Amino acid sequence: MKKLINEIDNIVDEMLDGMVAAYPKYVRRLEGLEVLVRAGGSEGKVALISGGGSGHEPAHGGFVGKGMLDGAVAGAVFTSPTPDQVYEAIMAANGGKGVLLVIKNYTGDVLNFEMAADMAADEGVEVEKVVVADDVAVENSTWTAGRRGIAGTIFVHKLAGACAEAGGSLAEVKAVAEKVIANVRSMGMAVDACTVPAAGKPSFDLAEDEIEIGIGIHGEPGTHREKIGPVNDIADKLLEKILAEGIYNAGDDVAVMVNGMGGTPLMELFVANKHVKEVLDGKGINVYKTIVGNYMTSLDMEGFSITLLKLDDQMKGLLDAPADTPAFVQM
Amino acid sequence: MSRVYECLTKIGETITENKDFLTDLDREIGDADHGINMTRGFHAVAEKVPSDLEDIGAALKKAGMTLLSTVGGASGPLYGTAYMEAGKVMAGKTEMTAEDFKAALEAAIAGIQKRGKAVKGEKTMLDALIPALDAYTAAIEGGADMGAGLEEACKAANEGIEFTKTIIATKGRASYLGERSIGHQDPGATSATLTLETIRDFVKA
């Protein structure tokens, strides 16, 4: 394993300090905790808190700032943060109008955030939660833990964050988050696996000419493996599964995110996006806005995901609203 | 050093010795961190639980709270809850009888089931723990002492591990694999069995 690290055990700690050193205008770190909150606080507004295992940077600390999150909790690499950390984030970010937890649907995240919500509610804080489950690679049935939450979570941060920034109540902010969750779907793939520093070896093995379709953002195996082909064909497969949801139809306006997994050049993401736009155009689905970049990564994994969000007028307004965070700036 | 502290550190040593094994099992059907997370948790347990604490309930409660705040993932809340619930049963006690162990294990399992919303047969730690409790209960009701009861519990837990190889995971990250989870033993059932085996060896030593 070749990594630019010092001590494996200090990665998250050093990363958070490094983020604060880079963006003191945006974020401050709660002392002794793996929590970033807005440098200027969140007084008088509904606070949005997200978090999860580390290794998905810039998610979630990179989205703490005006128009998006109020706090982000970082667990160990690919491991949910613990309830005490989430609890401290809730107490620190609470600006008196309640707190919305944005949770990606993983058993560990849901368990730890739920325990923290219970603890904060016991202290009289109004806490609500939403669970993002946008990954269509996973069948949503009683036989699984439900669909995983992946890159679509960024749209929840953006739209619900804009609603909170505009003075929305906790109920209104939660309603926006739920509307996004109902209308957002994603699917990813990997060209090559990621290496969790503490594990020291790739989380799965792919042959030289093999790719994994439906990969999760922790290197969880996907739906199947196949021989690599042109990126257009790969994008077609991801889009096909997303469009099969029946949410996105001719005449609809959508936001598109082509998200890199951490180890894929932007060049390749833009090549993928060219085709995504062409396919959607061909189906009469109007691309209202596109975001291309590394937003929900998976350490050094090579690969990408496609996310579609169907928009109505309210959601367009929230998507277009200003945001000023370390990883997402929009005037 | 109190007996309960010694036992907790022995469990930590076993987990640490099996760190790579547990992580490799988790790599097959999960996210390759079970051994790493549990080892981190038990290192903290050895530091945070006072080594001279004789109150078994208080020690287990402290161990549970420590696991809860250091392990993360799903294992943290589940093991944390298990130790805290067992701690409630043992509150104020400085010795553990065969009956006490049954009640503590029962409480731990009930806590895991409530927090994880899981039942037997879903390829989780419950597939080792529930048969272990049943075997233990049958043994001590038949007159076995705690060590002999734990012997039976460990046999049943190991059979439980074997059983997890034959079934599809429906809880946690492994559930995303569907039928591809068949053939792999559950890491949680494995760490739970290692825990029981360590307690058995400790009691019989």
C-alpha cells in the first residue's frame, strides 16, 4: 500500500485539522471531537447535520457552510461515527429552531444517528431525521437493509440546506429533504477497488479488464462484474437502471450529477457526462443543471456514479439558491 | 486487577489476535473493517474500565459505553448495547453464578435484537448467540456448572457460524449481496463466538 499518510490511526484527525486550516472562514472543529460546524454558528435557523464514515471527502465536512450543512460528523474510514459524536454535533449546531439529521442508509449510520437523536431529544432538542436511499443497484425489499445512500445525498444537502437558509421551519426543511429523496436516484461502478488504509489492501480484486457495476461507496460488491467497454456503454447501463425507476420521463426537468469516486480523472467524468446528456436529450428529458466532479468519493476508488434528480419549480429555486461551502460554491 | 477486568482484557486480546481474520471475513461480505473496529474498541475498554473495579455490572456498563463511543459502524451500538444490558443484570454483583451468566446473556441478546431489529436466521451475530444461550440453558438446567455450560454454548455458537455460511444475509451491508453472501461465515457471529470461547477459557482456567 502506497498512501500519503503519517500514522494510520491519525488520518481522520489530521484531515479535519487540515480542513479547518484551509477553510477557517467556513468551519471550526469542536474540540476533541470529529465534528465540524459552521465557523459563524447557526443561530436562528434550522440546523442540518450529516455525516458518516470518512473516506468520502469532500462529503460531508466540505459541505458545511451557508446554504448547505451546519455540521458534519466524521467517523473512522468507512465506519459510522459514534452516537456521542453525533450528539455533540446536534447540541453545538442547534440554533434554536431544531435539527435535521441527513443519514445515508447504512445499518451502522442509522443505528448511531438514531441513538444520538434519542439522546438529544431527551435534552429537549427538536430533532428530525431523513434517510437517503438513492442507490438503484440495490433492490429495496424486506430481504435487504434497503437501498444504500450515495451521491444523491449531496442534492439533499443542497436543497434542504437552501430551504433552511431561507428561514424554513424544521417541518418545511424535512419536507424538502423527503421530496428530494423521493425524486433522486443514483448508480455507480468501479474500474478498480479502493484501499482502506487500516486494511492495507484493496477491498476487492478485479481482473485487469474487469469492472464492477453497481458498486457501493465503501467498495461493497455491486450487482455484477463484466469486461470493461467504452464509457458510453457503461453509462448506458447505469442510466438504464436509473430510468427504469419510471421517475424520469419525457418533458421532465432533471438535475444531473456525474460524480467521481476519487481516483478517476475529471477528463473521464466529462466524457461520461457528454453521453449522459445525449441520452437524456434523446429521451426528451430536459437537463436543467449538471454537476460534474468528486463530491461523494470512495477513497482512491476508480469509477463514477450517475445521479438524476427530478425537479419541480420549488426545487429549481432551491437548487439555484446561493451556496458557499468549501466544496460547493454557487453565486 | 478484578476478575471482570481480567476477563474483559482477555476478550480484547482474543479480538486483537483475530483482527485480520475478522477483517478478512468482513471483506468477503461487508466493508472490511470488523476486526479493526472491534480491536480499537477493546483497546479503549482496557484503558477506560478501572482495572480494580469489582462491581461486574458497573464494569460491563462502562465497557458497553466505551464500545458504543469507539467502535462505530453497526457493531458499536450492537456490542455496546449488549454489554450495557448485561451490566444492568449484574449491577452491584462482584461474583457471577451460572444463573447470572444466563440472565446476562439473555439480556445482551434482547438488547441486540431490539437495537438491530433482527431475528435468528438473518446471518448475524444472533445466529451464534441464540443457539449458544439455548445450549447453555439446557446444560445448566441439567446440572452443569458454568464452565461446562459454556462448553456447550461454544459448540452451539460454532455450529451457528457454520449455519451462517448456508444462509442469505438480510441485515446489514452483507444483505446487498443477496445469494452471493452464501458460503461466507458472518463476521459478527464469529466475533461473538470468539467472545464466548474466551469467557469459557477464562472460567475454566
